[in-house]
Amino acid sequence: MSKKQGRYERLTEQLRELLKKSPNPQAEMATIVAILSHKMPDFFWTGFYLLDENGELCVNTYQGPVACQVLAKNTGVCWACINQQKPIVVENVHEFEGHIACDSRSNSEIVIPVFSKKSGKIIGCLDVDSEKLSAFDNDDVLGLTKIIDLLTI
């Protein structure tokens, strides 16, 4: 097991215990973002974008520099995740066609889809940026997906 895999296992267990006490999905998302933001050294920006009733992808709970409030439809990494309904890992965001640069210090990105447990439909995504190139890999996909599965949305 890699150091990163071990860290994700510990964080998943910590979050599992913390989220038992969460009163609602918004509190769960805030707790996930806080833990990931403070415990993962290469996470520069960590947050959720959720689809609203008009089909807009709007920023929700996050930690890091100021975020783009609404992401242009069908543009960027988050929309690629929403449209493909699968995790997206981008080693160099400057080479991703249509990348939305909310902060020029971001160099790599991972986006994990969030599905409603009630409807099974995609409702948003967890977006993580790093100042490092190639900061994310399959360990991040697996670890973050397990964490997202803790949500009760």
C-alpha cells in the first residue's frame, strides 16, 4: 500500500465517524472539504460544484482562493466530469482544451462525480486543484470516490 493510499484509508475512516454526526448533506460536504483541504498536502483548492434547478453548475462549499461562481456550460474539467459521468484527472490544466482558469496558480486537477443516492442521477462534482503538475493519479480517484460515497445526498 502506498503512503497516499494509507492516507486516504485513514481519512475515509475519520470522515465516516465525523459524518455520522452531520445533520445534513451540506454539513457533510463542508466537513469533507475541510478534512481534505487540511490533510492532503498538494490540494490547493478543494470544493463542490452542484447543478442547480436551471442546469447551471454553481460553486458550493469550498476551501482555497475565490472560485468561479458559475461554470460556463459544457466547458472545462468539471463539465467534462458531469457530461461523461466519470472521474477526470488532468495532469496539466493548461493543455486541457476549454479549461476554466479560476486561479492561474492551478496546474493539475481531479474531478469526481457526485450522484444522488435517492435518484441515482449526477448532481455535481468534487473538484480539487493543485499547484503541482501531475499531482493526481488513480490512488486519488479511488480514495476520493470512497469519500464521496460517504455523502447521504
